[in-house]
Amino acid sequence: MKKNNFSLKIEQIISFFKLMKKNEVDFNKSADLMFKTLRKKNKIIFCGNGGSAADSSHAVAELVGRYIKKKRKPLSAISLNENSATLTALSNDFGYKFIFSRQLEGLGRKNDLLFAISTSGKSKNILEAIKVAKKLKIKTIMLTGDNSFKADLVNVCIKVPAKRVDRIQELHIAIIHLLSEYLDGLF
């Protein structure tokens, strides 16, 4: 039987979390932008593909439901990943590249916030949603990995310090939980 190196893997994961201290400025900018969006009665619109779609749904559950605080009003957030009929119709009729941007055109309003999640930073449907958000004057946050995504395409970009998809996703969920905890304390 092959040795699994559990302790070594845990140490590697911990080292990635320690490197996230470099994300503090962008984390704080994101937290502030999310707070201001919600305070002004606008909504946060999440989207992602695959594991990032799951993170998108998870983030919405924390905001609409609750995070830690027992009593808190629901915060206005939606995930563009949830409706399989809409996703398949848009994919079939317009192409997969437009599954988020088309929804954003219908649901997004000026001063809403698009929170896009992409481990690679290359997802065409995410990049298209960011383009549409700019046209609609919807602010943007990108949560991604250590990649070539151009941070100037969005208002705030959090690039977690990992290149492997699994490590990126572990760091993404930590960011989502920390943002949820921050907002939980303000509402």
C-alpha cells in the first residue's frame, strides 16, 4: 500500500493559507464593496463553473440564510448557476459563453455587484459576464487563482496564492467564509 503523506499534505495546505496574508488589501476592498452594495439595497450576483459554481451557491446560502449570527435579516444575493432550465436553454440557444451574461442583462441593475469565481481566470462565460457588467455599470469582483487573469478588468481581484485547482478551491471557500463572517457582523 502506498503511503499517503497526510501530514506533509496538511503542512502544504497550511503554507498556502499563510501566503494568503498578501490578499488582505483586496479582501478588504471586496468586503467594503459588498457591504456598500448591500447597504444601498442592491444585490450581489455570483457565478462560476464546476467547483466554482458550488462555491457560488454556497456563498449565496451564507448571505441569504445566515452564517454564524442566529438572527440576521437575509442579504440580497443570487447565484446564476441555479436554474438548470435557464442554463440549458441559454447554452442551447445562445452558446455556453453567454449563460451568465444573458442572465445578468435580465437580472442585474446599475450598482449591483457581480462576484465571479474562476480558478483559471479564463472561463469565457465569466469573462463575458464581466464585460456585460461593465456596460450595465455593475461593479465586479473576481476570485481566482495565481494565473494570468488581468486584474484591471474588474473593480477588485482576489488572486489566491495557488496554481492547483484543488488548492485554489480550498482557499476560495476560506475567502467566502471570511467575507460572510464580516457581513454577518454588520447586518
